Amino acid sequence: MTNFFYFNYELKTQLFILRTDIGTQQKVKQVKSFFDSNTDIIKWSIDTEDIDNVLKIKATKNLSEADIINQLKTQGFFCDVLPS
């Protein structure tokens, strides 16, 4: 049986999967403070071994995909929607 509170929590979150040019641990450290300090980001990871350097973000409904993309672009990184 699913816990009611957990179910409601999951309804209020979303998952973003984006491709980036964040391909090294040094670049990951550059964006870490942004991701860690953003209260709308619940969990994040970057797969630097993947060809698309996939960024996964679990966030509240207050954060949009465009917000993430624009913020990374202002920091000098490429970020875009991962094609299906």
C-alpha cells in the first residue's frame, strides 16, 4: 500500500532530464553551489560518463525546465532538452 503522504509528495515533484556540456568533475563543482542552494531542487546528478552528460533534476513544481536551462546558460554552460 502506498503511503498517502509520500503519494502527495510525489505529485508535487517533477523530473527533468537534460543534456549538457558538463563533462568533467571540475565543471560539476562549478554548478554544484547553484544546485545545492536552490530550495526547489530536491535531488540532482550529472552523468559525466554519458555522451550527452545527462543532468537529472528532481524538483518541486515551482521550478521550470526553462529556469534550469537559462541559469546554466548564464553560467556559460550548454544545456538543452534531451531528445527522445
